[in-house]
Amino acid sequence: MADDASTRVDDLSTGIQPELNHLESFSSTSGLAVVASIPATHPPDEDLWPRAMERFRQRADEEIIGYVAEFHSMDELLDACSDSKDRVRRMILPRVILATMPYLRYLRSFYGVVDTMIQSNPDISALVWGPIKFFIDVFVRTADVPTKILDTFEALGTDLPRYKRYASIFRNSAGLQNASLELYTEIILFCSQLIKHFNREPYVTIIRGFHYCQVFEDELAETLDSLRARMILVGKEIDIAEKEQRQFHFTDLQKRFDHISILPKLRLPCHIIPFRMNKRFFGRQTELRRMAASIITSEKVQKVVVVQGLGGVGKTELALKFIYNHLDDFSAIFWMSADGEGKIAQSYYEVFRALGFEHTSDQKKAFEDVTRWLSSTEIQWLMVFDNACDETFTDLESYWPPGMNGTIVITTRNSATSHHFAVLETIQLEPFEIAESALFLQSMIANCPYIMPRDPGQEIRRIAAMLGGLPLAMSQISGLLIESKCPLDEFVSMYSTHENIKTINTTSTAGSTTFYSYTLSTVWAMTIASLDPQAATMLDLIVFLDPDNIPSCIFQTLPKESLPKCLEFLTNKLTFQLTTQRLLSHCLVKANDDKGTLSIHRLVQFSVLQRMTTERRKEAFDHTLHILSQLFPLHLPYRLEMASIWPLSEILIQHVLSLCSCYKDFSAVLGVPIELANLLDSCSWYLFERGLYKTALIVFDVAKDICIRHPEDQSITLANLYSTFGTIYRNSNDPVKAQELFDLAIENREHAILTGLPRASDIRRADSYMHMGSVLLSLNNIPKSLEYHLRAIEIREQTPENEPQILALSYINIGWAYWQNQQLDDASEVLERSLQIMERLQMSGSGQSGQPSWAMKALGNVRIDQGRWEEALELHQKAFTMQLHIWGKSHHETGDLCHKMGIHAHHSNDAEGAVSWFEKALEVYRSTDMEVDAAVCRTMYRLSKVLIENGRTDEGIMMRREAGRMRLQINGVPADEDDDLEYYECLVPYWGR
């Protein structure tokens, strides 16, 4: 019988060998065991567990300490365990396993409970946790296990990982560290009491079960109660540490935010002057004295001086002369090209870089940083707006610099300028009188005796009278006289008989506009007629470009074989320089040697364009278009990382816009140049990226008209244009117009794919679906939005040349849609996927964009709705930090994240922090030039709620009333209707929530 029983036991042991092998890692001798298979882990503070052991030794009775201290090394313990393993297995274990077989499979999942408690070095884990694990493994869930013991282990298994994480985060919290030390000491005491009991009756306990242990349970009750109290205390300390840490993070982020308003150390003095001093400047002493009397004063007020007059009278030269006379009076002098929004923005960007602000590619941020500095600096600065030609003054108003230590000089032909602005002095610049004109002309040609008659005074006065006292005309005539070596008396005869004399209005006087135009037209006709073919050809190209800052790279960058034969001379450096010199000597252009650029007076430009024959004008236009099309950067594949091509785009953009303007003026004879439409397509995306929406819309109409009128299928270019301008309207809070344009973009994309047009792209097709999905979401059509986003992702995932960063962007956009539809798990999945893609791209050195901040912001919103506020706060803080780094303090999305920080502070019962963050959000919104009334209204409502809740009732009520008035203006809903947070949040587009 004994043999049969033994056989049955052996058979049973064989049948459950996997479970038995699993338990063999646990051994028992004298109640001590070693978990040899479990790697040691270390506590957040490596001193806590040893310190807890020391406290245990001080508090425990000698019997318990004796059990723990019986062994002195890991090797000794392992040897003892090895010796006892077979003995325990032969004598006891098979019967134990037989009794507990229904629970064996559960054991594997339960191991994790105690595993989480192994946070000490190997010695401590061996002495404390080994026998406990064996003990629980054998008796888990049997009716005999004392419930208090199991409940305690389950609580420890649940809470210890959290305690561990918080202890590592809040290392500087003395309260939490002390509470953790007390908890660890109680844990060791608890486990030691189990060891003590198991050592007293190890086998009897196993065989008879825990109903034998009622006395032991009573003895343990006090320790269990103390242990639970310590756990509660640690939880309270965690709450305190969390609040302190949140306050620290909020304070840290606030410091970062506020630090941006601290002015950097700039490069001063800083003088941006486009031309060198004109050593042949003549006259205008009265005007210079008037300017100095108005500007060079100690009065602390912004001084505005307007220099107005007809073109060619010397307004720009007067401003330059004043600057050079008073260089030492200004630490900063900025020359701004003012004939258009884009040129003013570019001028501000050049100021930004010259001053030495931290680098950014964003012109809007550059403008904000410069104007912020101008408004607060104590230094004296001068800003010249040259050739301000906007009749509505909107460009100047949009870019008007603040600051009480500044002086603004405006040169303009518009006589209404001085009435529109608060002007201190108006200088009306008139042509020279005849006597003064004669002196000026004589000074210009004084070093050329070979053209002088014996008595030159009479001839010079006759020429001065013919030129109407115009400095520009006399400068160019002097150049013509010197270049041609034509004697003065012969020149008078030539001028009188020139073919343009037929257009003269014989009733005109020297002060009339007709005479003025005739004079200049005659001068230029004579000058141009004297040019050699190469100089004339180069001038033909120049007049289609922007008159300011014409870089030599436009003419010299392209290889010879890419140019028509008549332009090949431009690629030869010596020939190019000689040709340029001839234009300079005739005073048709000016040179800025420091910048390597040329400029042409606008009147010269206009006259040359008007005098061209139709054939010559079309040929010159086509040549200029060809050069710019070859040079202007195409937007990068998938429209990513545009900042890398911005520097060259900045150089060329104004010249493309000038060419576009010329096309509008002469479109009837210039045909339907599809090359111009393609150039404007790339140009429009750059303008969109720079936020120059008004200028971009002008480009759109021209390009679209060319595409529609062109006889060949232009679906791809049209689709590009519709996509770009759909995005502009979407960003301008006009989703209905945006939807119309994106619908046209999709229609043209699908047509291009279906008909197999060259350059048809699935990537671009997916872009259009993604953009439409975003617009539909802003229109609250969530089902359709999801449909379009899913279609975009489907196309991207099936496209071999798919770009990961754009796929990540699609995931972000559909993540917003899922969030709006409260599909939180789906939103979490796609947003996490997008962050994983961008993390891989960043590790590979690519993908440097603002996309991660968008994904983190969206995922943070998802976490809030999931009730996971801690994770949400961490995500939003990271998004905020990235937003500040990339876009700066004055971007509207920075305001959105300040608002979000306020929500987190409010949730944490940090009223002071919430008020501070909401006020910062309002500060940002009010500093941006975008339409953000809805965001302001939303944040004011949130702020009013916090103020009222915290006793600042009067302030809160006033702010809530203001928010209600704003909402009434935005959507017509009275303040007493739908007066809740959710309704105000919905005023803002989804990406701003």
C-alpha cells in the first residue's frame, strides 16, 4: 500500500511537473527562503530600505531579529536552501500541491503582487520576501488564509508601484521620504512576524491550515493596523507633494513664459541703411534744418515727420542725407521699404536679424519681437518708411512701431499722409528753382571740361529750365552728358528735337504734372537710346522686378545653357559687371555694394515699361519669368520643413510679386503663361506660411485665371491653389469658404489621377482629403470628418512613397475628430502612434517641426476626458514648452496652451495659478494680429468662474458680463442663455480647445 501510495504521489508529481518546476525556485529552511530567480531591483532612494532595516532592528524583539540575522551572506542562504529543497519536496510538498492543485494556475498571476515589493538589494529581498512568497503561493485563496493578511498583500501590491514612482519623482519632499521610511519599516515588521510564525510551526501550519493560526492573527492585528495607517499617511504626503510639484511646474513654466518678455542683449548700435552717403548731395539745407529742429530734441514723445512730393524730387535722398548727418544721435536706424505689406514685413525681419534676436523663421514673430523692444527700449531709434504708397494707409497702420523714444520719417507721394497720422512736421519737397538747378547740374559735370563751352552758364540754365528743376532728371542727364561726351550746346539741340517732343503739352508749366512727366520721359528716352544692346537687355529685365534690393544672383546663378542666347552674357562675371557699370553711369540704377544689390527708381521703371513695344515687352517678360521660375524654390515634397527654403524665397518673393503685378497690367498682350501660374503656386504657399494672407489672395486670382484660360489641362496646379487658399480661409475662421475650395481641390486631384496627368500625386490627394476632414470637423460634421480623414490615411498607407511625418499629421487630425466624437480609445491610439512616428524621425535627425506639440496637446485633452489628469498635465506642459520654443510668446496657440495650464491649475485647486495662467492667455491673445475674439471670450468666462469661486465676486461678475457681451457679438446668443463652460469652449475651433 505504501508503495502504491508512493507511486500515486510520484505520478501526481510527474503530472504537475511544470507547476512543480515553477515552485522549485522557492525553498524553505528554518523558515527562511531565497527567491533566487528574481533579479534585484533598487528603490528610488537606495538608502530607504537599509534605513528601514535598521529601524526594524531597533524596534523588533530579539526573536524576530534572530530569525532574520541567522544567515550572513547570500551564498550561505543559497546553500541552505539547496540542502532543504529535496527534503521539503519529499516530505511535504506533494501533499501540499495535491491539496492546492485547483489554485496552481492562479499562482502565476498572483506572483506579481509580491514581486512589486522586491525593491531592495539582494540581501534584503532574500531575508524578507522569500518565505512570504512561498507561504502565499501555497495557501493563496484557501479558506484558511487570514483575510487581513491577503488584504494587506493586495493593498501593497496595488499601491507600492505608485509609491515607488512618486518617491522617485518627489525626491526633495522630506515629508514623503519620512513617511515612506516608516512604511517600509512596517512592511519589514509585518513580513518578519509571518517569518516568526512560520518558523515556529512550519510543517504543522502547512498541513493543518491557517485555522490553527487565530492567535497569530490576533498578534498581527496591531502591525496590520499600523501598516495601513502608514499607507494612508504616504498617500497624504503624495497628495501634498503632488500639489507642491504642480505649483513648481506651473511656476517654472510661468518663469519661462515671462522670461521671453525680458529683452535679450541686442547688437547695438544697429544701423540698417541701404545706400552709402551721397557725396554729391546738393541743396535742401532749409529742409534739413526743419527736420533736425523737429527730431533732435529731448522731448520724450514719438516724433513723426512726413517728406512728401512728386516722384523724382529727391525725397529718399533727403531722408538719407538727414540720417548721415545724425548717425551719432541714434543707436538704432532702420530703413524700411514701405510699398507693400510684404516688403514692410520683410524689412522688419531684417531688423530682427540685424539686432541679434534669437533666430526664428517666422516673420510675424520677428515683427512682434521688434515692436515689443521698440516700445520698451530707452535708446533713441529712427525708422524710415520709404515710398509709402498705400492710399488706404492700412499697411502702415498694421506695422506702425510703438515707443516714445522713437522717430518715424515717411517718404511718400501721397499728400494725405500728413493728415492721416499724428505728424509733427510735414516737409513738402518741391523741384529746384532754375538758379539752384543750374548750380546743381554744374556741380555734377564740373569735372568734365570737354563738354563745357567757354561760357557754360547760359547753356546750363537752359538745360535746367528744360528739366523743370527735377533732381532725378538732372542726375540722369549729367550721366548721359558724361557718358556720351556730348557738348552742352549740342545737347540742347538734341533734347529739343527728340522724338518725344511731339507729346509735349505746349500749355504746361514747369510746376505741372504734365510737364513733369514729359521732362522725365524725354530724359529717359534719350538715355535709353544711348545704351548698348546688352545694357538695354539687362534694363528690360530689371524693370519687371521689384525696384528695391535686386540681387545679382538673379542674373548670375543660372547656368549658361539654361538661358536664351541673348542672355548668356549675364553668366560672364566681367561682362555682367561692365554692363551694370554702364547702367550706373547713366544713373538708371543705384548699387548697394555692401549687400550686392541694385535698385531702380520707380519712375524710371514705369517709363521703361510704358515705352517698350509689345514684342519687346513680351520677350522681356518671358525671359524674367523663366529666370525666376528656375530660381524660386518649389515647396518641398509633401510641403514639409518650409523653413529650410525660406532664405532664398525671401530674396525672390518681392520680385515674383512685381512680375505678377506687371502681368496684370499687360495681360492682354502677354498671353496665358502657365509657367507664371506654377511659379505663383509655389509663391502662394510661401506667403501662406509667412501669414501674408492678403498678398497671397492677389496671387491666387492671377494664377487661377491663367489655369482656367490655358488650353491644356491644369488640374494639378488648380488643385494646389485650391488647397493652399482653402487652408488660408480655414485659418481665417471661414470654414464654409474653405470647404468650397477643398471640394474643388479634391475634384481636381481625382481628375488628375483618373486621367493619368503627369505630376499627379496620391500624396497630394491625401492632403486634400485630410484638409477637408479638418474643415468638416470645425463645422461639427464629425461623421463626414472621420470619413475624409480615414480616406486620407488609407491613401497614405497604400502609397509606397508615403512620408512618415505627413502620415503622423493625418493621425493627429483624425485624433482630434475621435476626441470630438468621444471615441477616446481610438483617439488615444492614433495620437500615440503619431508621437511614436515623430520620435523616430527626431532620433534620425529629421522631422523638426511643431507637430509633436499638436499631438501632445490633443492627447492631453483625451487624457483629461479619461480622468487621467496627471498624464494630461505632463503632456500639456511638454506641448507648452515646445510651443514657446518654436513659435514664441505671441502666437495664438501659445495662448491656447496658457488657457490649458489655467484649467489644470483650477483642477488642482490652485486658484492663484489659474488666475495667472488665464491672464497670460489673454495677454497673448491681445498681442496677436489674428482673429481670436472667441478665444478671448472663452478665457474671460473661465477666469470669471475662478474669481467668483475664490471670493473676488465683483471682478468675476464684471468679467462674466464682458464675456457675455463678446459672445453676443460673436454669435448673437444673449448672455443669459447657455451660460456654462462647455458652451463657451465650443466658441473656439476644436484645435484651440
